[in-house]
Amino acid sequence: MVPLAAAPSRRSGAGPAAPRAPGRAVTLRDVAAEVGISQSAVSMALADHPRIGQPTKDAVRAAAARLGYVPNSAGRALRAGRSSSIAVVVPNTGQHVFGHLYFMHLLVGVTAEANARDVALMVSTNPDESHGVAAYERVLRSRAASGAIVASASINDPNVKRMAEAALPVVLIGRFPHLPQAVSVGVDDVAGAEQITRHLVEEHGLTRIAHISGPLDHQQPVDRYEGFRAGLARSGRACTHSLAIGDFSEESGRAAARQILDSMTDVQAIFAANDEMAYGALLEIRARGLRVPEDVALAGYDDFGVSRLTTPGLTTVHVPAEDMGRLAAAQLFRLLDGTAPEPAQSVVPTRLVLRESCGPHAG
Amino acid sequence: MVPLAAAPSRRSGAGPAAPRAPGRAVTLRDVAAEVGISQSAVSMALADHPRIGQPTKDAVRAAAARLGYVPNSAGRALRAGRSSSIAVVVPNTGQHVFGHLYFMHLLVGVTAEANARDVALMVSTNPDESHGVAAYERVLRSRAASGAIVASASINDPNVKRMAEAALPVVLIGRFPHLPQAVSVGVDDVAGAEQITRHLVEEHGLTRIAHISGPLDHQQPVDRYEGFRAGLARSGRACTHSLAIGDFSEESGRAAARQILDSMTDVQAIFAANDEMAYGALLEIRARGLRVPEDVALAGYDDFGVSRLTTPGLTTVHVPAEDMGRLAAAQLFRLLDGTAPEPAQSVVPTRLVLRESCGPHAG
DNA sequence: CACTCCTGCTTAAACGTTAGAGCAAACGGG
DNA sequence: CCCGTTTGCTCTAACGTTTAAGCAGGAGTG
């Protein structure tokens, strides 16, 4: 059959850069009509198929560029059976500054890896802790994203468990020792907390020390508390310690500090499980007319960017959220490629960040 | 034709909750086979089409729930000609904490509005200021997202201009007075800067005052500088002022403060065009043994969450980024619905936030 | 010169969805 | 009892892509 010379007068001549009707997108068909070959030939030409002649390829590429052809992602996804995007699932967004920054760092890392693969990124929020079928499950089952990175799930989130069992392409952020089959990227919080605790005890000689923990149904606070106790034990010094529980919020940190300062009047140092609670503690300590670090030393955890800004600067443990995002994305791509990530559960190291809140640096 | 009683033994009986082969997604065909009707009937039943009988609808919904059917988004997008997601485009991610927080606030707002519409969110980054065809154009032309919200474009970004002219469904964050046809959501920075400037002058009597501006090829710094001058003029007092230019970074703010303190030794107040530069100025002032606010009062702009944490707390102008995100999304949806947003260029008001850095509050 | 093989394309099918057209049966009115 | 209307579904086509299969013509081989 004769190539049918394009549909009735869609393009007048061969004038360059005269895009179609505004609303209409340029498809393979348009490029094909432009070049005078079939649309599959165009597809193959753009894919650099060996069975397409070089002159044709050149002509196709020129025409595609001229018309501004961009492959329709829905068409591709449908044909391929998988979309070219991944999702990042963040919990209900009711958090505050510190939590925001965590996700932003994570996102930066994920984005970097996704960009390198030319993969689009979707951000999905888990409306509530248990809004029936979780958002990510809908995202995955609708094939809108071919894989997901789930940030900050509760230690016993039923969705997470089900997901891991269903072998969906999901990477969890955090340690999930109870789900060995799940692919996860966690932080070595035990080591991090131990390191900072030992710093307080061994370098600064502070042996009366309190810990403000987060809710103990999450792995992270559990690990940090464990590291705290391990640090005390391994310091080789006799320490007195106490524990108060917060919920990672500044206000709860302040309340916890209140409780500690009331009950342990000779406390020398407070180590909070995150910077936000540490900041709350700072406010409480100050409100009592005490000085940091002279009267009470203070340490936090996370270092997502604001612990630097307080006065005094907050000594803390740096959690490499950006690296974690990058690693999580890499693991997810391995999962999608079919190659099971070598250690399903990877753990990244932390870094002790010394500032002024723990006292003068040792010479 | 007889309904063909499902494909060979895919489901044994009617046992509930027995999902298909792990990898295979559940499609309309599966539900149709389960119920014993055609797939289009299933589609119509799920869409609550009036021409489908109630018993059939019930049966279909039950079967869909039982099998865990989730519509394939690629299929839908392809058929509908538009995807059910929108994109948020953020500039190259090389920014620091403050910038991160801005986007996070914005994202929270956009997410809220998108969730209400059951629309997915893509996050795309503009690799470089001019990476050939911009990321968002690819996203839009590939129909991966049906609209985009572009955060923080330069005042004379050629892509933005072209996009506005091409009438793509895009909402710009920021004021774009030169592009009247573009839909944008901006901040009333002139008013905000005027207000804080007048506060410094009128309430605190600080008449020797310097402004640290951002790069003047962006609308925001221009507006804030204009507001600064307007504030001085309208204060009704004779003021001496000076100007230094930074790039919104902490370090540049510090450098600008250095320049100001060197050249204007009797400066009483510094108003920086964002909190990050104000923090840099704070460091410089302190390094010189001067006190804030006793020796030099300080004010910033943005209030994305960290200006509260410094000591002294930073007096600043609150930019309602979350509201802007929500509004931008709403505008985008209006655009996609075909109803042109009433005022194409909307401007949200700011709020003065008084903290300690500007001096003691007037009783 | 007949044959095989290669080259370079075309045709067709499929992915999952939706919607308009079509059609059989039931139902009501005359 | 027959015809028109309504009801409730089925059939088909289309969205844009990729790819397997097919096919015409030319080149090379016997």
C-alpha cells in the first residue's frame, strides 16, 4: 500500500519546527507520517534496532527532534507491563521541621540515583497509620510505580509485614530484624548511640547521665537505647543513668528533661534519641537557669541540619540520610532487575559530630 | 457466545482471597471471568454506570474486592489521554537546609490538595539551570504528569517563558509580573519586607539599617529590596541605609555582613532577604564580639522553621509555603479542568514573626 | 539462472482501560 | 398480539507503544 501521504493536510510543507495543534501530543504516528515509513519502523529506529538502515535512522531522529517527539509514558508502561517510576512513601505528614528535613535528605539521595537511571519519582503519603489498604499498596498494584521505598514504618506495621511476605518490590528504610526476607536500609544506631555515650562518659567524665528515648515500639529508639546502655557498660566507668520516654517531638523532649531534672538532680548529661527532643531539653535546662554544657551537657541524634544552628551547637550523631536514600534506590533497582540485593538488610554507619553542647573538646 | 467459564483452571473453586499468580496483576478480565460477564461490563459496573443492574454491580464489586483488583494506571492514562498525576518541579538539589525546608513545606501543601483529588504526585528535579529541554517539559510532553508546579524558577529562565507561551498546564511558584499569561502563586514580598523594615525603624527606632539582598535577577530579592526601601520611605523617619548582595547562602550572608560592618560602622540593624543569610550575619556579628540585638538588631525572611531555633530567635517574615503549595495545586487543578483560574497571578500575604533578634518587644 | 540468505521495512498483535454502538430479552401500551 | 421502549449486557475500537512474524527485493552462491 502506498504510504498514504499523511492525513489530510496536517502539515503543509516541510517547514521546520511547526508543531502540531497545541493540545495534540506528537506520537510515533506523526513521526512516521513525516518520514514516510511505518510507525513501528520509527519505534525501531529510535531504539537503534540493527534491522533498520542508517539513513532511515538519521531521518527518523531528525524528524523526531523537529516535531518534538517525546514517547508517551503510559503507552510505554502499558506495553512494557511496568512503569518507569518508583515511589517514595512517607508517613502521615503531620511532623515538624526535623522530620521534614529527614525526608528531604532522603529524597535528595533517592532522586540522585533515580535520575541516573532516568526513572521518575513519585511521592506518596501514608494518610494514616492504618488507612485500610496502604497508599503504597495501591501505588504498586496499580503499576503506577514499579517499586517503592517506604520511609519510617512502625516496627509492627501490619502493612509492612504483608508487603514483605507478598514479595512486592519494596525497600524499607530502617532496620527490620524481625523480617529477614525484607530488603531494608538501616542505620547502625546501636553503634552510633554507643559512640556518643562513650564520648560523654570517657572524654568528658560525665557519669551521671540520662537518656531521652523515643517510643519503644519503633526499632530506632530501641537501638539507640541499647547503644546507650552498651556505651555505659563498655565505658569501664561506674555510671548512674536514668531513662525518660518521649515521642521524638520537641515538646516531649522538654517534658522528659523536666522529669529528669526533677528526679535526678545531680544529672551531668542528657542524651536524647533525636535532635528535636534534645532541643526541647535545651529549652528546659535553660529555663531553669542552668547552662549547657557547663551545668548539664547535652547530646542529640540525627544531624539533619538544624543541630548546627542552635546555641550552643548540638553534639550529635550524624545519620547519612542522603546516602541511605541513594542506597535504598540502588537496592530497589537491583530488586527490579531481578538480582536479589546481596545483603538484603544493609546498615549504614553513623558519624559522631562534636559541637559545643557536650563541653569543651579534648585538646 | 457462551461466557467461556474462565481460562483453564486459573481459579479452582470459589475459595475467597486466593490471589493469582504472584507476579500477575489482577485486571478487569480476571474480575470479568470471576463474575462471568464481559470486561466492559465490569468496567461500567465499577464506574456505577446506570445501565448496569444492581445485582451485577454488587457481584462485581465483591469480586473486585476479593481478587484485590486495582485499576492499572497506565491503561487508564492511555485510554484517557491524560495521567492522573501532577508533577512538582524543584530546581537543582544543591541547596542547603533552608531550601530543603521550603520545598518540604511546599510539598506538604501540594500533597494535601493532591490527596484530596486522589491524584498522584511526581517530584522532578531540574538537573541544571539549562539542561537542554527542561525536565518538566519532558514530564509534561510524555504525559507522565498532566500538569506541573514549578518551584523557584529564575526570573528570566527561558524555559519558563516558553512554557507559559505554549500554554502548558503549569503553575509557577513566585511572582512573574512579566508573564501576565502565566498562572502563578507568589508572595507579597514587597509588603512583607516593608512591614518588617518599618517594625525595625518605627518600633525599635533603628534608623541606620542595612539590607542583605539576594541576587537581583530573581523577582523575590527584587521585591524584598523594594519593600525595604518602601518601609524606610514610609516610616517617616530619616534613615541611613546600605545594601550588600548575597546569594541566599549562609556563607554569602556572612560575607555581606562583614562588608556592612566594615563599611557602616554605626549600623544598628541588618535585614537579610532570607533567614539563612541572616544566620550567616549572626555568626559574623558574634565573631566580632558584638551582641544581637543589643549592638546590632537582626531580621531575616522566610520562617521555614529554623529561625525559631537560633539564639536569639530570629525575627522574620513568615512565608506560608504550605498554603502556597495548596493554592498552587488548586490552581493547577482548575487549569486542568479547563476553567482558567480567576486571577491568574495570585499573591499570598506574609506574616511578621517577632522574636528576640530585633530587640525587646514593645510593651 | 535458480536457490538461499540477508536487509529493511510492514503488518499485526498485545498491554489494560473506557465508551459508544449494537443487540437480545423483557416489558409495557395500544 | 404486535410494536416500541427500556434494560442490561456484549462487542468493538481506540489510546501509544514495542516486538514478533512476515514479506519483498537485492545480493551472493551453486
